[in-house]
Amino acid sequence: MRFFAEYLPGPSLRAALRPAAAAAVVVCGLAAGPAAATQVTAFKQAVAESASDDPVLSQFYREQGYAPIWVADEADDRARRAAFLSVVAKAPMHGLPAGRYDAATIKRLLASARSERDRGRIEVELSRLLLRFARDLETGILTPARVVPDIKRTVPLRDGVEVLTEFAGTRPHEFLRSLTPGSAEYTRLAREKLALERAIAQGGWGVRLPEGRIEPGQSGPRVVALRDRLTAMGYLRLSATQVYDDAMRRAVEAFQSDHGLTPDGVVGGATLIELNRGPDHRLGQVLVAMERERWLNRDLGERHIWVNLTDFKARIVDRGEVTFETRSVIGKDEAGRETPEFSDEMDHMVINPSWYVPRSIVVNEYLPVLRRNPGALSYMQITDSRGRTVGRSRGFSQYTARTFPYAMRQPPGPRNALGTVKFMFPNKYNIYLHDTPAKNLFSREVRAFSHGCVRLNDPHDFAYTLLAAQEADPEGFFQRILRSGRETRVNMETPLPVHLVYRTAYTKPEGGMQYRRDVYARDSRILAALRRAGVVITVGGS
């Protein structure tokens, strides 16, 4: 006896529609008679057994009275099957591991039914596949912290019973479409993915550039190769020039800006490396960015702070528009100093802050200095557990990193490591945004120098922009407190979300892409994990 005739070819389809088979299909739980009751019991028992290893599936089918949502020969069930097959066929468009739920496998599964127990098993398996697909598309394939421990992000997982209940009670096509992240960024990334795959299919962006600098005014084969590659990438109009002219210089500068490089128009060093990365490399970055966008598939806040670590920028965003931007310095590329990724809420700032030195810095960096010279670091206060200042006359040579009983604090002042203001979104990682007296670092192209916190190049203007929401004269308000020299907490009347993110590929709303270097090698680990999960990544092309 075979079920689901729509998935069988011609002669099999006619055989499946014989009266005996049709009668078996109709029996789905309520038909009368001992034979029908036996079939119903077999179906429900198979559902209960197949779902028993999954609390979500067990609860859903228990609440459903073990009735089917997939395998009955009714219009609603047929619509759900058709909608699911249609949507999973498009899984590769999202960079999902299609092998987990590809349409051909589902059709084979449906066509394999021989009995009511088979139907019950297939019923549960289809729901299991739906939950897997919904999880992958809506909130990501991977668990972030398992791939990169410094990604502290909590993925907004939806309750599985809610997913199945909503799917069973709504129009299936509309429900399945709603699983796709709704951000404009995700849509633009998916579009870029297709464009890169087309570029790979067409052979890439041409010949890789040879080593050596290429500067305005030069000519010859290397300039021609640069011209052709810029044209293939969309930075330069088709041209027959063999001279590095102004048009080519502007194209190089645009490329450099889009890749986080100093736009000086000279091709060499980092610019040459980035120009020689093919579309397959960029595709990997885009696929990782799409996965990261799924992890952050939530309301970011009408007004929020967006700190992209790889871009070394902090931005204030209002209703989707960047209203303030400043350069930032992030944690060093060293174990224990990399800035983590997470989201939280900024609820206050501190003007004229003290710096309460983290224990790791106290014992690893300052204690060795104090052991040699107790009078060193005189600008720092050493305090006991009650906050009282500790004298230095007895020295500290008797202490180790484990036994040192004191804390250290740097009072407000011009040499304070936090500068004149810090912006607080209290979190267990002790990460915040702050000013710094070390302004020279902001001129660097790669700015990974801190112990983990994020330093801002324009902290006062950043503060004015935040305070404008609650103060008539934000600059005057801030400056009065600053001039007092007193450590002062200023609460945010409306706390705003802060998102510390790590995007090596992100889109420009007006069109085009921005790419950045993988500063902490996090995206390379994520890409490898996506491959292991079954994501197929097109390769080839220069």
C-alpha cells in the first residue's frame, strides 16, 4: 500500500489511486469500523514513538491529539507539503545546508510510505525537518559561542511548539516566507551572494595583479591588468587606456574606501592583497555576514549604537540613518584582549571618570612593576577591600599574582586611561566605550590596541549627540560637569541598545559593498564551521 500519490510517476500514480489504497489514505483518525480504528491507532502510536525523543515534537503532537498536519489527503495538508517543498528548494539562495532538507529527499520520504506506521513516522519527520529549516533560516545554522567563544551573543530562538502551531494554523506559504530575516541588510547581502556566484560562473574578475606598486602616471601591462580588474569589479567603465590616469586613480580610491584602506590611489601592499581576492573569497565573507545577520534577527532599536569591530567605527543610528560616526580603537589581537561581541543597553555615562583597573591588568602588568619599585605608578591609588588608600612604604615584594590583596584606581585627571568620559552598558565582560588620552592611535588604518574596551576618537561629540535627546543645551550641560573635575554619573533618560558586532562584509544602502579584514580571524572559523555543517560554497574564478 502506497500513500502520497502526487510524488509518484505516471503508472505508479494510477496504481496508487486504486480504491483500496484510496480508502487507506482517507483513514486519518476518525473513520468508523474495527479495521479503521486499528489503522488510526497504528498511526498515532507511530507519531507518539517517533516524537518521543524530542520534547518539542512530543508536546506539539500531544496537544494536537496526534492528528496529522502533513500526511492527510486533505487540501490543507497538501498545501503544507507543496509550500515546504517550494521553500526548501530555495534554501541555497540563503546559503543554507540544503542537504538537511532538500526537496528530492522529502519527496522520496513521502513516496516511501507503505503503512499507517510509515505515515506516522513520516509525519513526525516532516515536522522535524520544518523545525530544522525554520531554525536555520530565522536564527542561524550555528551556535555562535561554540564556534568563537568571544561571540557572547544570545540568538533569539523561537519556541518550536509555537513554530509548528503557527505553521499548522496559517497560510503555509506566508508563514514560511516570514521566516526569512526581514532586515534590508539581509536582503542586500542575499542579492550580493547571487552576483558573486554569477561572477564565479563567468570566470571571476580576470588576471591577478603581479607584485609591485602601481602609481598614477605609470603605463604598461600591469596598468592594463589593473584596468581590467577594476572594470570587472564594477569600479571603472570599459576603457582602452594603458595609462594610470585620473579615472583609474578615482576607481582605486573608491576601491580602497570600500575595503577600509587609506584612499591614496597607490596600488601596493594591502591594496594589492585586497584587489587580488577573488569573488569566491568575497562570497565566503557574504555567507558569514548572512549567518551573522540571522543571529541578530531582532529589533535593533529605533535609536541604537552600532560598533563594527572590523571597521574600527562607532555609530549612532536613528531610524535606520547614521546620525553620528567616530573612529574607534578595539582590543588587541591577543588572547584575553579581543573585544567580545554582544548586545546590551547603555543606561548612563560618567564624566570625569575614575579608572578601576581590572584585576588581570593589576596582577599581570602593574604588580611586577610595584614589586621592583613600590613608588612607581604614583598616579595610581592602591586600595584595600574597604576602598581605603594603602601606603607603599612596606613594599609589595611579598605578593604574587594570586595573593595580592589590593585593588588599583586611577582618579579623574588628564592622564586618566579613560580620558574625560565613559559610556556604560553594564555587562559581565566589563566592556564599555570611553575617551582616551592616546589620540595618536586613531590615525592608524588597523586600530586594535586596547585591553578590550572600545576607545572613541570624538567622545565629547558622541556625548552631545546622546544628550541631545534629553538636554536643551547638551554641550553646555556636558562642559559644566567636565569643568567641575568631579566624577559625575549622568543617566540616560531612555536607555538605548548597544550592538558590538563583527562584520567583514556589509552593504551600502545606496548600492555596493564594504569589505574589511578579518582582524581576529573569527569569520574564517565561522566559514569553516558553515562548510562542516553542509553549506556548499561555490569556488573558482580569480
